[in-house]
Amino acid sequence: MKRKDTKYIDLAEFEGNVPPQDIELEKVVLGSIVIEAGTMQQVEKFLSVDTFYYPPHIEIYSAILELYQSQQPYDIVTLTNKLRANKKLDFVGGVVYISSLTNRVGSTANIQAHAAILKQKAIQRKLIEVGYEMAKVGYVDNKDCFDAIDEAEAKVKSISVSLIAAQDNLKTFRDLAAAEAQAFQDMAT
């Protein structure tokens, strides 16, 4: 029975909700990276493996990153070979799926704005995850409340530290996201 004088948090409310993500935009970003060699330099400050939500996209970006960091080309052929060598090609949907990513790209001109949007969604997912973990800690009766506070602070700080490390990029994230939103509004009018 819920008490009316106390705010009751039902963790089950979080179950079944889809975290912030945009799989179609992930496809466009990956396709842009594969189709035009210079795009990785434009987005490497925004993207990390955990920026992507869809597991096959995580594997595809991981392979691209491996190729990029070893200064190898990351086109359809080399990416396909890398995924095959990593035994992940079937998992990501094969050569047909990799090729389909490039078909979604009309232009790579907005790649930074798209990457910034994906990064914001990844940060939102991390905030949700930390908030959920903090709520679960609050329900543990046998845990010292001061230890729980320390644990919660550490989790929030882990997000803050990664954001502070990329502080120059944060302004860029906001600017690019605002520019993208304005472009959508302009197209609608």
C-alpha cells in the first residue's frame, strides 16, 4: 500500500521505457564516416563506442575506430574485412547492411551536428542509468546512508568528469544541436 504523504518511486516505472536514442541517425553517421574519409577527423571528439545505442552499430563503430587508430582506411571493403576478422560481420548484418549505411547519406555536411545529437543522447542514457542506480541504492535497508550518498556522488561525478574533460566540445554540442534544431524549423516553415 502506498502512503499518500510520501513520494513513492516505483522502479518498475522505468522498465520497458526506451532510452534516448536515434538508430536512424546512427546509420547516417556511420554511413557518412564510411563514405567520406575526412569525416572521422570531424567527429572523433564527439563519438565514442558508447555513443551508439544499437549493438550492431557499436560493433561497426568499434571496427572503424580500430582501423582509424591504426591509420588504415575505413571504407566498405576494409570495414567489412575488419568485422569479418573480428567475427562480427554476421552480427552486424553482413556486407549488405554495411553497404546500406552509405545509401542513407545524402551529404556529409552536417556530420558534426549529427554526431553531437548522438552524444547528447548517450549522455542522457548515462544520466538515466546513474539515476536508476541511485534510486536502487536508496531502497537498500542494510546500507549505511552515508555510504549510499558517497556512491551516488561518485556516479554523478563520473559523468561530470567526462563532460569537463570535453568542456570545449560541450559548447560545440550545444551550438551544433541548436543549429540543427533551427535548420529543422526553417525547413518546416
